[in-house]
Amino acid sequence: MTSIWDTKADAIQKGDNLRDVSPLPEKTRIDENGFTHYVFSKVMFNNPWYKIPDDDLELFKRYLDGGSRNYPSDGRIPCDIVASEARKVLNHIGICSEDSSNPYCDSAKKALKGGKKAIVRGTLKLYLGKYTTRDWRRKRFTDDIDFWCFEVGVLDHALKECGWIKIKETGEFEKQVQWTNPDTGEVRYEALCAANNLNQLLDFGAGSYLEGTGLKEIFNKKLKRGHDVDLSDIMNVALHNKELAGRTKDELNDTWESFEAATNTRNSRITSNLISLCRYSLGTADYLERVSKAINKYYAKILDENEYPKDSLEKICRMSIRWMNFLKENGPDDTRKMIHEFLLEQKEEKQIQANNLRIFEEKLLNLLNSKYKYLTIIFEIEN
């Protein structure tokens, strides 16, 4: 068993072995055809700051307060702050490409031949491309921007013009950013890093190098590393599947190729990551369905002035700049109506997301099992 997949896997960083990928011994069985069925439990990502309430009303309140689901992150800076800095750099390269007198004009045009978003990869590519939900984009944190630019000169120029400083020891660029914590009003300062992955030739495991900025390349890296943040990001693209329907067919087909390639390796670490991805997908699907049901029970409460007076509305609206502006411009009564409409949408949306995750898990598990059929084993996730 241990040679097929890793029962201990890295959750936060390389070598931590914090994730237990052991099957349920009491449910392991051999069927009449000689296949051994390894059954795993559904799981949720560990969040030390949030315990899922057993009571549906409390779950609804926590959801409305914006705290019902945080996302595993690999940094301390909100992605919307990081995305703003990335856009400044990309826009500056765009300006260079439009000015024939600019010494970087030609190289800027070459850098932009695939579009601005093709210059970034990883978390920021998912953010800027809106491959994920609004909730993920609001709550995901990171500490860096991964660029992918063959025209190194114009990228370095744009970074410097946008206030970045090159660190001689690492070859990376750094910039101090600040933002206000919406919960506490505290002003935070952090160092944001930027690196051209192509320039550094970073190796992310299994002997393969980063190849580009498409979803397939991003997923390849995330499936191989398999930390909680990686699996969570993949899931959040999968549950956003309905909104991705307008994307090119080739892009979505290419993305599934990353899973095909991952299962073909039969690498024990990658297999462990794929099993974990299925477990987290079903655990999260169950949670999203619970949130949907809680919203359906209690969404009308937001219209009750006694339940949600103006100070309560202000607390809820702090999680969204758009909502804060709406409250200031329209007052508490219209804000209650606006949030009421939002909740009506969300009770349907959460159910759709849960279904998307279940479809994704079933497809992925079938793919994984097809690669291990020759060993007469079957992976299952408990109902």
C-alpha cells in the first residue's frame, strides 16, 4: 500500500508530513472479483480560526459576517492588493508597447503577444483571469507575483518604474505595500516579492520545470507539490465551472490534460495528492450544501431592522468596498434589500458549486482508478 501512495503528505511546506492519507481500516475490503477497495473519509481544510458551527442559524450568521470559509493561503497580503500591483506593471509594459519612441517598445510588444495575463502565472493568473469565485478572490492571500516573461529587460524596467527594488542577493524584486484590515481598521505593511520564473528556472519537483502560464501548467505544478493551498486553488477553479463555460474549449481540455498527465506518472506523492483532492472536494461540497440550506432558512432575517441594525450592517459591509459604498450612498434600508437579493442568489450558487465539486471528484476518481486497475485496487471516498 505505501508504495502506491504516500500515507503521509506535505500540507503546508515541504517535508512537514502533516496530512494523513490513510484509508479507513474498517471499510477496506476485497470484492468478489479480487479488487481491494481502499475507502477514505471526506475532509475539510484545517482552519484554526474557524470552527464550523453545528447550528444552522450560527452558520448563516458567520457566512453573512464573511467568516464562514477562509482559504488556505501561502502569504499575508490580500490578493486584491497584490493584483493591483501586478496590473500596474502589466499596464506599464502596455504603455511601452504603444510608444514607438520608447527603447522598450519592440520587446514590450513581444512580451504582450499572448496578452497581458500571459505574463503572470500561479495565484495571480487565477485571480486576474477570474478563474475562481469572487469569494476566493476576496479571501485568498499571497506574498508574491510570479511573472513569466522572455523579455527580461522590459519586465525589469516596468518593475523599477512601478516602485520595485531589486534585491541583489536573491535577484528578486521587492515592494512595500499597505492596506487596511476591514475587520479591525488596522493599517498593515508587508513586503511583496516579484520574480520572473523563467529567469530563475525554478524546479517544482518530479524533475519538471515550469513551462508556461496556462491553466494546464499551473495545475501541473500544483498537483505535483500538493500543499493545502494548491489543492484548494484547484478546487476553487473546479467549483467555478459554470462561469468557465464561456472560455475556449481548448483551454478547458488542456486543463484536464494536467490530470491525465498526473495520473499517468503513478508517482506515490502525486497519487496521494489526487486522493486528497477528491477527499477535500467532497468534504467542501457537503459544507457548501449546508451553507446553502442555512441561507435558505434564514435569508429573510437580513430585512429585520431589529436583527440587523445599522451598526451590524456596517460590520457586514466592511468585507466589501462595493457594499460599503452602497451603504454610504443608499442607506441601511436599501442595503438590507441589496444583501437580501445577494443571499437569494447565493443559496442557489452554493448548491451549484457543491454539485460542480461532486462532478469533478467523480470524474477525477474514475480517472485515478483507471490507472490502477492493473493492480486490482479501487479508491473510494465514503458517502
